[in-house]
Amino acid sequence: MRVWDIHPGYLNRLSLLAEHRELHGIVAIISQDKKGYSRHPETRRWVGHGWALAQRHRLLACEMALRGFTDRSPVGLTGPAGSWPTTYLDAPAAQFARLAEKYQDKEPGRLPLPQNAQQLWAQHKYSVMARDPNLYRQLGPQLAGDAPDDFAGLAQLLTETLRRPPSPGGLQNAVQHMWGYVNAASAGGIPPDLPTWSPADMLREIQKRARAGQVSYLLTSTALSDLLAWQP
């Protein structure tokens, strides 16, 4: 059994659907007191974290929708909001390494597996901008310089930062930046024409335009599905 901690955009199609299936298996064990795999380490670390399992499922469903799948199986578990497991079966950096080994000569995920900290940061930057502007301003210059490449530390920091909901102001800022990449009017220095849509509608439109225009910078961003997972 496996529920990954890194963003599901890194999973290929088969792994994405497999995690969705196995997450529902863990939900059934916890909610119905089933015995099968109840003592598995993956199951045990999610006990008491029903809210987090439901939120991980929302993220999986949003990533699945981005790739053309429809989820019709919501997770109704509840628990303390913001309470995530404090343990990993594999640290986030090790999860990237496992996927790299697993995907040799196989279909990749939507997001390329990062080769260094700079690429990892580029994939996560809008997700961080929506949550923690101070961290965003700190990490950008830090990773643009000659600082040591602490991939493992950054992978864990970003994974845990994405477990927090976006702030209203941070979300608006991130959406505005993403909209600039897909709005034709933004070319030539013309300010983007931001519609008065809800954040969820804006994000869906950004997804649509990013795919239609093959905007690679957004198509390789965690934010393209991550931010929508937190919208009502």
C-alpha cells in the first residue's frame, strides 16, 4: 500500500490511479474497522488524520481531472483540520528517487522528476507563493545563487508547505502571476485582463488555456492542480 507525500503530478497515470485506489482502501480500513492491512505502516500512519486523507484525495482528484479522469468517490473522513502524519515511510527526497528507479523506460508523470533543487523549486514556486510570501521571497534568491544544493531539505520543506491551505491574498497573487502566462493580452506589456471569476473558475480557465497553448512553465507547475484542491 502506498499513499505518496510528494505532489501527485510526479506520478504517472498508472501510479496516480493506484494511489487513488489504495487511499480508498485505507479509508475503508479506518472508517469500517476492517482488519486487512490494518497493521500496515502506511495505514497506521494515517490513523487519526482523516481530514488529511480527505485533502490528499481532493488533490488526487484534481490531478486526475487535469489528465482527463473523473473521480466519483469522495472521501468523507473528518478529523482535526491541518493535522497530517508526522512520519514518512520514505522521506520526500527518497520518494523522488524511488519514482526515478520505478519509471526507468516507463511513462513519466505530468511533472518531470526534478534533477536538482532549482528545478524542484521552479515546479513548486506558485504553490509556495499562494501560502507563504516570505518563504517565496527567501527561497527564490537563495536557489538562484551558489548556495549548496540541499535537495533533501528542500523536498521536505516544500512537501510540508503544500499541506497548508493558501491564504486569500497569496492565492490571488499566485493566480495573477499564472494568468499572465496564459492571457494573450499580457503580451507586449499590456496588463492582464483579470475576469471577476471565483478562484476555482480562474484556475480551471488557466488549466484550459495552459493546455491549449502548451504553456510548459505552467504545465510543469504543482500549482496547476494543487491550488484547485483547496477551493470549495
